[in-house]
Amino acid sequence: MEDSIDVILQDQNTKFLHRPQDSHHLSMVLGGLLVGFYRLWTMFVQPGFRKVPIKLQVPYLPSSTIQTQNVMKLLEGRKGCLADLGSGDGRLVFAASSLGLQSTGFEINSILLTYARSKAWWKGIPTYKATFVNKDFWKTDLSRYNNVTVFLAPGVMEVLEKKLLAELPDGARVISCRFPFPHWPSVGTEGAGLDQVWAYDINAVRRIAT
């Protein structure tokens, strides 16, 4: 009986002795996962962020399928050239090009840019229909585009209003995803909640502004 008790006590002591070691291993694994997640995040975000002033930085967030469809509804019947500001993986550019719009995606994240270009090549989409440029749209004259799509953050929308109003031609249409422009009157909207999008005609905005 005493021998049995000694064995049980030895087993319990062995378990207690192993617990700190197991906890250490668990901490190492969790730490490794966090480091890996951070490195993956920096691969997709940091390359672009370094090129843009802090107040204009916007993290990458892809459009949902429903949101993309809503954008296309507000672009039906439109012609000419389209600029997608911060095109990410290129899904809005590809969708707009299928409507016959000559679409250009502006993206400063080199990884996302390479992915979008590779996807265009894989789909067999010629560059005159869909192209992706490694340019900062804040520093680019957008006057040649009569269609613009944006999925940015609320903090930059007021600044973007001024830029687009100064550069876009009469007759241009701007589609904003999820976050509306704070001072512009919309001419149409599609969807609800996170998938809601708004359409703005520059002519209507300029009439209000004058």
C-alpha cells in the first residue's frame, strides 16, 4: 500500500515538473505564430505605407463579392476610362473591364501589384482592358479618367473630395464603397451595411459647390 502511494506521488510530482516545460513550449509556439502573422501583415501593408504620409495611409481591405456587384450596377452604361484608387488584388478592375471600361488600378503595395498583374495574365486579360500601375494616386493627375472607384477610409475622404473635384472632368462619375464622401450629394446607391456603395456625378457636385 505504501509502495502504491509512493508511485502515485512520484507520478504527480513528475506531472508538475513537466508542466512548466510544456507551458514554455506553448509560449514558444504562440510567439512563433505571432511573429509569422506580423511578418505576413507587414508584407501586405508596410511596402505601401512607407510611401504615403501617415494621415493618408489606408490598410488593404478587399471588396466583397456583393459589394463588387453593387459597384458594377452603378457603372452600367458608362464608357471611357476607369481608375481604381488602391486596387489591391484587382477585383474591381477586372469587373469594370468586363463592362468595357478601360480600367487602371493604382496600387503602391508591390506584392498586391504583382498578384493582380499575375492574375490578369492568368485570365488572359490584355493590358489595354485592365492594367495595374505602381503609382501613388495622391500624386497623380487623374484628369483623364471619367470613372473612379474608391474603397478607402473615412479619414481621407474629405481630402479626396478636394482632389477629385479639382482634377476630374465634367461628366465623371465616382463610386465610393462602404464610406460615403462627407460633403457630396449622391446620385444613387446600392446595397446596405458593409456592402453599400454610393455614386457621385462631378457635374452635380460642382453645381452644389458653386
